[in-house]
Amino acid sequence: MKPVKLSKHLLSDLRTLIADARQDVARRVNSALVLLYWKVGQRIRQDILKEKRAGYGEEIVHALSAQLQIEFGKDFTKRNIFNMIRFVAVFSRVIPGTYPSIDTALERAQLFRQEGLDCSAWTKL
């Protein structure tokens, strides 16, 4: 087979398209995961903990964690589930009794980072 000479411009453009698509996929996956973790934390906080820090809540989180890890893996450890609950608790304090949208929470996290405040617990979920 005769070797084909590829245009450097074409190859460069294709590399950029592929890299951009991969980056877009990673961003979408990260956004979907943050939204999932927000919804999990919100659901547990509203339905089970009734907006309070109940002692029995720890038992429930342990049981949830055990079951969710069997079905969905290590992302649902007790520690991660508690972080999901804290994520909602911390980022919903702007107007007590209400929950801002996840976009609002993410905007706040960005502001925290810009101000040099630590929000690493929320970005590692």
C-alpha cells in the first residue's frame, strides 16, 4: 500500500476536535455526578433526617451506604454520603428553609475558590 501524506493542518484540526470532545464529555459527566450527589444529599436530608441532625440518621446512612455500595460501588461510602448531605446543608443556607438550584450552589463553590476559601470537600464528591 502506498503511504499517504496527511496535511498537518487536517491532523491538527482532528486532534483538536477529539480533545475538545473528550473534555466536553468529562465536563458533562462531572456535572451529572455533582447533580446526582446534590439530589442524594437533598433527598436524605429532607425525607429521612427531616432537616435535623438526628442520631438515628447515622444508622440510616450506614445502612444506605452498605446497600448502595453493593449495587453501585465505592462512591457511596458512609463518608461520601455524609459529604453529600453536608453539601446540601452548607450550600442551601443562603435563604433558610429553601434549596437553591444546583447551579447556584456551583456558582457559590466557584466564588469560594476565587476568594481562596476551601471547598475541596465538595469538589471531591
